[in-house]
Amino acid sequence: MAKENPMDSELLKSKHVKFQKRCIDLLPNAYSSLDTARMTVAFFGISSLDVLSSLEVVGEDRDEIIDWIYAMQVLPDAENTAVSRSRCGFRGSSAIGVPFYPSTTPTHPPNGNNTYDHGHIAMTYTALCSLLILGDDLSRVNKTAIADGLKPLQLPSGSFQATPDGSEHDMRFLYCACCISHIIQDWSGVDVERAIKFIHESVAFDYGIGESPGGEGHGGTTFCAIASLSLMGQLESALSNRERDGIIRWCLNRQQSGFNGRPNKPVDTCYSFWVGATLKLLGAFELVNFQCNKEFLLSTQDDRLGGFSKWPEYHPDALHSYLGLCALSLMGEEGILPIDPALNISQRAADHLTRIHAQWRGDKT
């Protein structure tokens, strides 16, 4: 239940901490359909606690969570064949009945593979982010195999599909591929030129960016496109001034009180992040009406259970609860850590990644 008067609302931090801890510990049966995507739901909880500066509530479970994440890594077979490497990454859960093996070697032990087992590009992204947030050094990540696993996912259009056996393919998964490549510091799995071409072809007539060429501009996929360009180091060179100004104008027109994701749609908590982070990356976030946005976001809090919903007086869920916090972080809300808008993790976790990259390079700093 949201508060009746959003003007009187404040961030219910302790309730949000409890809500996200419950999301990590025990989900209600309504989430059963998301069992194969458990990795992403766990990321929402883990990263929410981090942004709330409350990771300490994970306590002694931290190492167990890290081992569980590594147990979801799909490693090459014992012979390290090219075919097995093409299926590597992280799966979303152990739903297909794979044995628990927390990646203590860079390949699976003999008879450790399942014919139908493979990584999923979104689960790989959220698994790597969760490891960073929990302070892991990524030493058990088979980076070469993950980069090899990205290669067969990129289509001739430049887009990416989620799994090697075929699936949806659109801007969301291109974004995941860019995040993964940035984290492991290996871009061999991404044809950057084709990816940029796909993004250009997906810009709609009104400068919103769709999920694919010819699609309607959408707040979520506009973020994915702009964040991908940022991670590829192409944000300044890939967009003309006209395109950049057009995208900024399209994003600013999404604000009503909070933000909607498309013209003539209602405002929704998640778009305060998707559109807000896009504007942040484009250097135009200061043009947002912070007060109206904050009032809308706080009105979607549940003052009994904690968490955020997509609309006021609606039920809270893990995704909107996380993105609501990230949206408040963009505006510098007290009690919430700053975030890295491109990777969608806390700046603290992003700084940890920077130190890991320095170690991989052998920097003496």
C-alpha cells in the first residue's frame, strides 16, 4: 500500500532492506514461473541491498551465494572443445538438474556436462554483476570461454540472441553482451561495427530507439542502445549532434510526473531509471524535474511490505523495487549509494571492477 499523500513520503529504507532480503531468501509462489531466471531475480535483491548500503544483512550467506553463482557457470567440457566453449556462460538456475559444481576448475570434470545445458546472455550479465557486488575477484570466471560463448549469439544484423539454440534477439541482449565484454575485458565476442550499425538502424523517426530496426522507440531499449555505445567507447563518435539532441528530446518528453516508456503510455517506476540513466549518460539529466520524479517514485513504495511497484497502490516486485532505488540514486537521494548508469550497479561495485582490471593488466597502483 502506497502512502496517500506522496508529498509527505520519505524513503522507507528499513522496509526496503527487509523486502529485498526476503527476495533473496524465499520468494512467494507467484515467482515460480521465473525459476529459470533465478539468477536475475537474485541480482535485483543483491544489488538493491548494495545500493541501500546494507549488504551486511547477507552476513554469513555471502560465500554460499558466491558458490551458488559459480555453480551456475557453464564451463567447457574436459577436452575444452570449441563446440563446448560456444555454449559457455551462466545459466539462470539448476532447473535442468545439473550437479552442484562451483567452478573450482576452468573446465567441467568428466561427465559433468548436460547435452541441453548452455549459458543465457542475461544470466551471464547478472551473475558477473552479483559477483562484483559481493566483492568476489572473478578468479573462477572462465573469461575466455565466456567470450567464446558470445560469438555464436551475435546475428548477421549485429543483434544478439540470448541462447545458442535460438531465442528472442534484440537490443536487450546486445546490451548484455557489451556489459559482459566490458566486465571480462575481452571484446573478441562482439563485432562492434555490426553492433553499432544495428543501433543506428533501430533509431525510430522520433529518435526513440526500438528493440530492432523498424520498431517503436522504447525507454528500455533506448537505454540499452545508449549504454552499449558508452561501454563500447563509441558514444561520442557514433551519434551525430542531431541524433544526440533528438534522443535527449525524446527522453525528456517521457516525463509526465515520473517517466513513461513510450508516448501515450502511463508513467511507470522502471522508466525513471531506464530513461533517467539514458539522460545521465548523454549529459542531460539536469534537465529532469527532480521533484516531480521523486514524488512519483516515493508514491509507489509499499509502506507495509517495503519495495516499489510500477504504479501507486499496486503490488511491489523485485524488478521495480531495484530500479526505483536506482532512479532515486541518479538524483542523489540521501541514504542510497551512487550508481554506474551504464553497468547498472553501484559505483562502489564498479570501482571494485576497476581495481580488478588493474590487477589483470599488472598495474602497480
